[in-house]
Amino acid sequence: MASNEPLTSICVYCGSSDNGPEAHRRIARELGQLMAAQGIRLVYGGGRAGVMGAIADAVLDSGGEVDGIIPDFLMDREHGHRGITRLEVVPTMHVRKARMAELADAFVILPGGLGTLEELFEIVTWRQLGLHDKPIVAINPDGHWDHLAHLLSQLVETGYARPEITALISFFKSAEAALTALAVHTDIRAQLEADYP
Ligand code: AMP
């Protein structure tokens, strides 16, 4: 994304399982519909099941664009989604994560499991190291991420992390609030870069 351009793509990390609460797939669909309405492309892991499949289908059904990045060995296990705008099959998990990160202007974490957590921690720690400065938000509709937020506070309290880490990721209850926060962040950064080139 050029510095003064609006948000054009968001990478969404979320669960690949269909076994989570229906409410999580519902909020994924809400996010997908909002993204498509705002012309924001979805970048995600390329699967057809779970929360991942729910958001991809919602973006497509609402006329939006979807880029999926999936490693070869997961095409069967995660039901690689052949109906999306662009499905990129890559050799490894590391290439997948790098491609997802480079294609997106911002990151949203929806409810998910271990894989979602791994992706979340990588992108948050990369931001802590200054490897990127793209905004990161988590959608926490029903307390799914409460323990994670608590863990982050505890890392600060015990001195293993600086208080600034709480600014690396923000938590929101709704898809709409999360998207608004990303848009505001992008606008402020563009304004700062215009004022202090
Ligand atoms: P899960 O939250 O466990 O359902 O996984 C969500 C997504 O994260 C799936 O597409 C997984 O393939 C992916 N994933 C699982 N393990 C990892 C990992 N170590 N690194 C990156 N992504 C992963």
C-alpha cells in the first residue's frame, strides 16, 4: 500500500474447523460482507471449511475479491477453496505466512485455534521488532480472546514485555468496530506521512 492510499486488503487469520460456535462463522460473514462493501480484498489461508470458509464465501457472495494462500500438503486437509478469485498453492507454511503478510495492508484475527494463535503471535512479534507497521486487530465477540488479552497484560506486569506491547494489537467486539479502527489508523498514518514526509 502506498503511504497515502486507503486500506485495500486485509489478511484475516481464523479457525479452519467447523466445530466452533456458529456465532463465530456469523461474525466472519459480517466482516466479509463489510469488506466487500468497502472494496477491501480478503487475503487468507485458502481453505473452504470453518471460519475461514465462512469469511471467504461471504466476501465472494457480496461481490468482493479473495486471495487464498495454501500449502500443497493442506489442499485436501483444509479443503483448498477453488472458487475464490486467486488461489496460490505454495510449497511450505513459511512461504504461506510470508505471502499472506506481504499481500495485506492490515491484519484481523477472528476466533480460531492453535494455527490462528501461531499466526497472530508471529505478526504481532514482527510488529514489535519493527519488521512492519501494519495495524492488527482481534475480534473478540464473546470472550474467545479474553485469556489472550489477560496473558498479554501479565507479560507486561511481570516485566517480560514493555507496556507498549498493548498498542501492537487491539481488541474489538464487532466486525464493524474493528474495520473502523483499521480505517482510522490508516487515515492518521497517511496524514502524518503527508505532514512529516
Ligand atoms: P486453526 O486455528 O488451528 O484452525 O488454524 C488456522 C489456520 O492456521 C489453518 O489454515 C492452519 O493451516 C494454519 N496453521 C496451523 N498451524 C500453523 C503454523 N504453525 N503456522 C502458521 N499457520 C498455521
